[in-house]
Amino acid sequence: MPREGVLVHSIYERLNRDQMERIHGASMEILRHPGIICYNRDAADVFSSHGAKVTTDPAARCWQVSIPEALVLSVLNTTPKVVRLGARREENSLILDGGEPRVYFSSGSETNVWLDMRVETFVNKADHSIELELATFHQRRGMLADLCAAARLGEHLDNLDGFIRPVNIQDEDITEENKDVNKFFACLNNMTKHVMAGLTSLDRLDEVIRMAEIITDGEEELRRNPIISFITCVFKSPLQMVDDTTQKCIEVVRRGMPLVISASPQGGSTAPIKEDGMVAQINAEILCGIALSQLINPGTPVIYGSVPTRAGLDDLADSYGVPEFNHYNVDCVQMARFYGLPCYSTAGVADVKVPGIQATVEKLFSHIVIALSGAQYIHYAFGLLDKTATFCPVQAVLDDAHIGMVKSLLCAPKVDEAEVAASLEQIRKVMATPQKFFVRYIRPKLRSGEVTLPYPFEGDKAKDEVLLQAHKRVQELLQRPVEHIPPQTNEMIFREVPGILHRLNVYHEG
Amino acid sequence: MNDEVIEHIKQNVIQGRMDKEDEGFDGEMVGQPGVKELVQQALDEGIDPRRIVVKGLTEAMKIVGEKYEAKEYFIPDMLASAETVGAAMDILAPYLAASGVSPRGKVLMATVKGDLHDIGKNIVTIILKGAGYEVKDLGADVGPEQIVASVREEQPDLLGLSALLTTTMMAMKETIESLTQAGLRDKVKVIIGGAPISAEFAAEIGADGYGADAFHAVRIVGELQQSS
């Protein structure tokens, strides 16, 4: 049985059918004219050989590609509508079904800053007998040990369904050559949930896949239970197919591994700020990437990856905490559904740099709305602050609790003949008692999870102790053991996959 | 055999299972005897009622309290367990009296005149009964005259008054003044509680104690009893 996630019983949609067809039509127009600028020769050749009009611009070392609608529609027929993401523990697998609004929440994605929280005591200047314990935050570069800790933490967060490394590893002995094997191993060895990541170096792709094959006991088992998947952002918006990420896309789909094909335009700078224009453009970019994948390897599992943001008005950086962000993303979820494809969407990023009220408001705003839209895989949902520049474990623990509440919010109502009969019986029983109190009937519902527990970080009386309690929770979760890769498998990985740093070997003594 | 039924009583109090119709935590216990049936069974087997109270009920409530402190249990669990103890005490009362054992004390409970909100008063009633007190509940919207008459007739150790509204809390003062005028004030300790009530207000109107919540109220009742 895969993870349950939450099956949204009544989805929120912004676009009606006519509007979706208009967006689709506009995307097809964009792909035809102006078309895309392609910096990858293999991709240009593939498009050319399948009927796209390709012209060369030698000066710019790129190709202008005009893609006809018929080509896009034909590949959509071969694109899988259901993608399975496996896991070391198979009960942690995820089934992403483009026809079913079952929502999974995931972390993400490669921040440079790790934000530690400390609890410090402050003394009142006027009255030294008054002391307050407060949270202070401290930034530092993310390291390999932090990624291991993030994975351990993620393993124990009940509502984290899939894992994307939330921190960029910046140790001195991490290079472009060994980064991929170390980041995948750090994740896989510290959690049993699905691990998804982008590739730093295409040269390491086969070694990463070999690592996964060793864990699953062979190539065939890995295809059946793909414990890893990849992400490629093939477009530099607007409409420019990047050489490096496009080549990574091509090589991953040649190997048949699950792949998120994403685009991340910014409304107002690299895409129109208007909702229709933004969505038409990102839809064109994603469909173009999906078309490439299916032309190379028909039927290869790909996921519609939409990460639209809006330009911040003060700095033109990505802005995630604004309503337009939700407009764009909900529309993209609908467009993926329009094609029957599973959607990798975005929610839970705060623009603010530290945990607190602003972070919670900004995060919940999109956590609720994007989940309600029925996106199958929501990334960025845990611990991200400062517009994806920072990962904070305390924030991740808070997000986990809030996402749990969102999942409860979105579950289907249980109203049928048997339920109503049980309620009538309960009301009659209670009315026959002297106190007329329903409290005792809470107990079984509390145990079955139908009734949500009190907010886990509530302090005593009038004190706000949310951050202090969440900090304690992080420490507690990090003390819990995780199921590492078994010793013999671990030994085989270290023997066959070069570049994994010795300090990641948990079985090594000394 | 005796120990077995006592252990069953204890486990059912911990789960707050009143009777055989109670589904239990996992929803699958319908048909199995609950506290009411088990206490009667224990009496039928000739078990000393004092042993039922000490080994079955009191030890169970101690565990319930520990689970609550550890945040494993919530208020509904405490109330359900206390309610089963209250029901058990109703069954045991005549047997205990015959053995010369009296309740921990007698408490009269009422929501004051003009106020129909009785949830708080009901919770305190359940918890007090679960703690071994004999409780007489006068109901909601109870005027000073009726309370005075009941105090005179029932001769309780304590009187608990509840109010939810700022507009009805002054009826507590009126009730205490009526007790004084009737010459009963020194015969009964008065404890008050409810959303708008504070320790300051309790002191201001001459109450003996204030319960911030149901569990606090039970502690205060115990303290007032010891001090009298």
C-alpha cells in the first residue's frame, strides 16, 4: 500500500473549461510562434525529425524551434497518466495519478543557508528578576552533515510524503564531481521515503542510478520500485531551452527513470505578470519539455512540473507569499489535470527570513490553497524561508504540524446511512443521561485520527512558546533512530560507487 | 478470580468504558462488560466494596492522571474515566455505607440564577463524583432561595456555584448574601467558577475558593475540606 497523502474530495479551481481551452490554445500559439529558442543540439534534432520547424542561428549558437500543435497532442497520448515514485520502504511509495486529486507534500529545494535556532535568556533592564527565554536565529552554510540531519528529521515528520534535499552541501571536500553521489547517498541512507533531486553533473547519473539499483537489488527492481527520481528545469524563461538541463533531461528519460520536467518563470520579469499570459507561457514550456521526453522515449514517466512565481516589487526576486503566486499555481494544477498528467506544484515558501507569524501566514496561505487545488506532489512545503534561500529545521517541524491540519481539513466528509444512524443513536443515548454530554464519544474518534489533536506547540496560558516547543521537538526527533541501508548493501555501494565520502559510512568504526 | 475482575474494572476505568454498549478506544468492544457490569459482578462475587474502590477505581484514576500529565490523555479521556468512577460509586454507595464507609464529602452544585450554561458545572460534577464525592446537582438557573433551601436540607460540606456570563456572575454574590442572611454561611464552604470569574472576584464577594478549571476546582474542594 502506498502512502495515503490526502485525497481532496472537492477541489478548488479558478479556470472554467473555456478558460482552460483558451490557455491551451495560447500555449500552442506560443510554441508555434514565437516558438522556443533551443540551446541543445540533440533536442533541436529530435524536434526537427518529428516535424517541428527548426532554423539555426549560428551567431547565437542556438536553434529557433516552432512546434506544431499536432506534435504536442500526439506525444500527450503516450505520456503516462500515472507515475509511481517508489521508496526504500515500499509502504512509503507514492502514486501520482493525473486523474485523481491525491495530494502529497514534499520538501525542497537546495537552499544555501541552514538556519539554526538557539534559546537564549534575556533579562529585563529595569527589573533583573524578570527573565525571558527567546528564540534567536543564526545562519550558516549548509553542509553534508546537515543534509543527513534533514533527511533524519524528514523521516520522522508524519506529513512529509516525499523528500527533496532542502540544503546545498557546501563542505570543502564536496566537488562538482562527487556532489551527486554524496547528496543521494546522504538522503537514501537516512530515510525510507522517496528521494527526488536534480543532478549537479550529468557524468554522475549512471553512478547514482547504480546506487539505487544496489539498494533495490537490481535494475528490474528499481524500475518496479523507483526509489529515486530526478528533476530538470529545462527552460530558462522565457522560452529558452538550456543546453545543460536539457541534456540531463534527455539522458534521464533514455534511462526510463521518473522525471519532473519543470519550468519556473517569474511573473513580471521572465513571464507576463498577467495570469493568462503567465500560465500560457509556463504551460508551453512544460509541454515542450514533456514532448521532448516522449519523442526520445515514449511512455517514460514524467511529471508536469510547475513552479511559477511573481516578481517581488521591491527587489524583483521571486515572491511566494502573494495571492498571485496562488493564482498561477492553481491554474497550472488545472492545466496538468486538463491533460490528465500528474502535477508537481509548489507551496509553503515564506518570503520572510525567520520563523514567526509572517512565515506562518505566508506558508499556510499556499499550503491550503494549492493542496485544495488537488496538486499531486507539492514541493517546497517544509522549512523554507527567505524565498527558498534558507532551510530551518524548526520551521520544518512547524510546517509538518500545519500540513497535518491542512490534510485533516481537506478529507472527505463521512455522511452515509450508517454514519447518520450511528449519530442518531448517539444523540438519543446522550439525551437520556443526566449531564447530556457527548464528550465520551470523542475518545474513539481521537484514536482513529478523525479528530485532530490540540496544536502541539501551544504554551502555558498567555505565553507564546511555539518556537521553543518546536525547537524541543526538533531535538527529540533527531534523537530517534532511522533505518539505515543494511551493512552488506552499504558495503557494496561504497565498493561500486566512487566518490562517496568515508564519513557517510555509518558502519565504519573509528 | 477476584483479582481478575478488579483488574478488568481498572482497565475499563482507564479506557472510560461505562457499560457493555461502549465501543472503547478502537471501536470494537461493544458487548464486553464495562465498569457498571463489572462492579456489579464484583459485588456479586462478594468482593469487599472498599477493595473495589481502592484497587479498581482509585488506582485506575491514578494511571489516568499520569497519562493526562504525559499528554497521552486529553480532557475527554479524563472525563470519561471520571464518569465511570461516578457511576461505579452510585452502585457501590449503599454497600460502602453498610461497611461504615462514607463518601469523601458532600457537594451541592448549581449554575446561578439567570444563567442556563451548565457545561462547566456538569464537568465539575463528573470529576467530583469520580473523585469519590457525593454530589447533588441542582441544575441551571437556580435562584438563591432554592439554593438556601437545599443547603438547609442537604447539609453539604461544600457548595459549588457556576456562571458563564458577566451579567449573571453577580447572582453568586446575591446567593452568598442569602446564605449569610439565613444563618447558613458558616455551615458550608462556597467555591465558585466560570469563564468570567477570577480569584479576586471570589475574594470580593466572600467565596471561600475559586476553581480555574474542573481539576483545579477538585483540588480546591479537597483543600477547603482539610481546612475546615
